[in-house]
Amino acid sequence: MTPPRRPAMADVAQRAGVSHQTVSRVLNDHPSVRPETRERVLAAIAELGYRRNRAARALATARTTTVGVLTSGNAHFGPASTVLATESALSREGYFVTTSALGSYDAAAAVGALERLVDQGVEGIVAVCPLVDVAYAIDELDPPCPVVVVAARRDEQGARRGRYVYADQYRGGREATEHLLGLGHTNLVHIAGPERWFDARERAAAFRDVTAAHGAQARVVHVRGWSARRGYDLGHALAEEIRRPGGPTAVFAANDLIAIGLMRALWEHGLRVPDDVSVVGFDDVEGSAYLVPALTTVRQPFAALGEAAVDALLEAWAAPDAATLAVTAAVIAPELVVRGSTGAHE
């Protein structure tokens, strides 16, 4: 006689009239579930006699309850903050996390890091390293589990694998540039991040598009990293240009650290922010509000990115054939935060 089938999470979801994802959130005591929904799910669990048994589930299905997080292997504020938010969201959902860091920013390193995660039998992968080579490596490697990529890849529909989750970098770059133009600045410089990063490409593209549409004089200068030192070095080179009549009066930096280094260099040259030149950053790093002057910047929704990445994995696991799930994207809006480093140009 065949023993009766144990009730599954899908049975609970059907009985309660909710999604698989909502049941998971109730089981992990997630705060975002409405009280009435939580009560309905708990009632369904009691009626069906559902019991979560991770050890038995792992043995029966060869699943590890482990998610791999692919990181860029550095302490850049944006990716590091997103990794922490993702790990926190996964922990609330009851999953273990294993990480794999890139040794370098090329395709071979990306493939190697992905293969290390796959070899550990992870149930899914969240790639928090918005690099062009990483996205293409995921396309080529075709991992045997759902993949969520946190990267502003605008051609995500051309991707072969993975779901894309990202803050709208283009929108953030547009709002930063429009803010400067709205203050009367007509000669602007954008200090762009490394071109191999999707986020840097999007911010630079927005700057070019918006300044061109307004007929402003504009220039993009690329730096080879995201550090304050890069902004500091470039600030020395830009100082004399800013001093000249008709020189640039506003700078949009690709991130806050570059902006901070830039502001230090300009101060050393006797230039005042925002009286002589306005400066905008990106990310809203901790402490940016306490600079003198406080930094105008674009705040990225890191906590929401982590939640969205985990939600995408939950949806993928609930799909009939998660390994071949179609590519989709979730885009979250950033927020322009206006502070003292920008001012009107007379």
C-alpha cells in the first residue's frame, strides 16, 4: 500500500489562495505579509498538517537549501551593499548562502566563479557583479539552476539565461544631469566609471542623451576605477579647466567616492563647491550627508534590490521548469537626494 503523500508548500498555497512565495514568507516570519493573509496561510498549514523538514527535503530531492552569490570580489559600496541585502533576504527565507568571488574582471574568471558555485550544488545563483563579461559568461555557461543577475543590462531580452534585477541607472543618471541643467549649468563634465560595468555605461549614456537634448556643452571623462583616489587625481587635472572663463561649472561623478576625491582636489586648488563648481555623486554612501558641503547624490535602493533578487529566485523555483525560465527584468527606481554640493549658476 502506497503511503499517503505528505502535503507540500504548493498544497498550502492552493488551500490558502496565495502564491508559493507568500507561503515561504509566512514560514520565515517575513514582516511584509498582511496579518489577514498570514492567518489564512497558518490556517491552511494547520488543516493540511504541513510540516517543513529541510533535512528530509534535502535527502529526498538532493537539494541543498543553499544559494550561491557571485560577487565582484571587491569592496565597492554599491555591489557590497547589494550582497549584504541579498544575504539578509535569503537568510529570512531560510536559505544558506555560499559566495564565489571573481579573481579578475574577465570572462574566464566569471566562468570559473560560476562553476565553483554549480559544483557546490546550489539551488540558485544571484550574481551581484554588474560586469559585461559576467552577463555573457552566464549566457554561455548555461547553469543548471535559476540565475538572477543584479545588473542594469538594458538588452536583457537578448540574454539567453537569467532574470535581471537592477536599480534604473539610466534614470538616476538622467535625474542627476537634469538637476544640474535645471540649476542653469550649461557646461558639464561626467566622470564615468569603468566601461566594462553596466552601471557605468547607463549613467554615462543618460548624461550624453540629456545634455545633447538640451544643447549643453558636455564631456565624458573615463576613469579606470571607482575609488576616491581616481576622483582626486582627475580633480587636479580638471581644476585649471574649471578656473578658465567659460569652463565647466558642474560635474556629475559616477559614484560618491569619485565625487569625494574630486571635491578634495578642488578644495586644494582653492575652488569652492558649489560656488565655483557643482558636484553630484551616485550611491549615497554612508557619510555623504555629513561632508562640507553635503553631497548631492542619487540614492540606490540596495535593500529593495536584495529583496527583488530573492523574490525572483522564489518565483523561478515555483515555475514548472525553473532551469529554462524565460529571461525577465525587474527595475527599481533610484532617488535623487539634493544637498549642498549643487547650486545655481548665474
